[in-house]
Amino acid sequence: MGRWKAACLLLAMSCGLVGCGQNKTPEVSSVSIGKEGGITHQIVGSFEQNNYQLESLETLAVDRVAEYCTDNGSDSVTLGSVEEEDGKVMILFNYAAAQDYSQFNNREFYIGSLEEADAQGYYLDSVAFISADGKPTEIGDVEEWDGKQIVVVETKSGEDLLVNTYGKVLYINQSATSNLDISFSGKTGAYISHPMAEEGGMDESTLSYIVFEK
């Protein structure tokens, strides 16, 4: 299977999911950010054996990782596990850095300081934020920038994603300013729900902004 086809199939598994539960089997894909820079990505999708076998899916994931590592270094991405439970398949990837997650999944993903993000062209002054206590906030009103980090993550229509950070989430962009829903999830997480595009509508991607403590 070609690299593009493999990447599309793995991406498709992370779309069209519902809710975020507390059961043993996760119901939504997640990205967890490590303090040392590593990223853990668990894809959760419906398992339909008439479309593929678990063994062939694992082979697909292994091949995709091998292709990426050939171009970007042996430790840039590793495959943690491929499992099936309760009609869902879960694939765990580990990335050495945010750049590897971005390139492997062909989507924007940035982690860094507020000042660096602004310099990278994210124009945070134009983003409407909201605090954990529900207060609208402008990025210029955020104090002690040196003690803050921001993650910028791209999602596509029909995709739900739980973003876990290593510090307390302080601000997220307001849902009213985008075509998705984003909410706080516990003290260190944010939950992004990107509705499926209407029939005939554009399958657009959208950026979410999450500010958290170092």
C-alpha cells in the first residue's frame, strides 16, 4: 500500500467519533504532550472486520512508521500498540517532537512559547480566548508570558480530539469564533469537537489554541 493511501486510512480512523468517556475503552482519539517534548497519540476508531483485519492494520501502521523514520530518523516515531476492544481499534504512536506529529499526520501542530508562536505567524492578537472561569481574554492581557506555553492543533471536519498537556490549561480559543466546539477537560486538558461538514459543504480544517502553564 502506498504511503499516501496508508496515511489517509490512518487519518480516517480518527474521524467521525463521538463523545469522550471515562470507560476503560476510550471513545475519542487523544494527543498527550510530554514535558520533555515527546508526544503520545492514540487513534481510536470503529473496527469493521469486513473492511480490514487487525493484523493487516498493524502491518500498515508498522510500514507507515518505517517509511517516516527512513526520512526523519529512527526514533522520530515509534508504534506503541495496535489493539481491538469493544468494537473499537486503538493505535498508539509515540513522536519525538511536535514536528514529527505534524509531518506524520500531515496537519499543523505547534508547541512553544506565546512569543515564539506570534513570531511564527499565528497572530495571537486576533484570537479570542476564554479563561477557565469563563471570562473572555485577549492574549495581551495574559500575564507572565515566560511561564506559559501554547499548543496550536489542526483538526478536520468530523474529528474529535482530546488534547492533554503537562500543565494546567488556562485559556482556550472561544468556540464562537470558529466552526468547532472546544471546551476545558479537567485541569490539564481541552476537548475539541469538529462537526462533520454538511453535505456539499467544504471539508475544512481549523486551528485550535490552548494556553497552559509550564
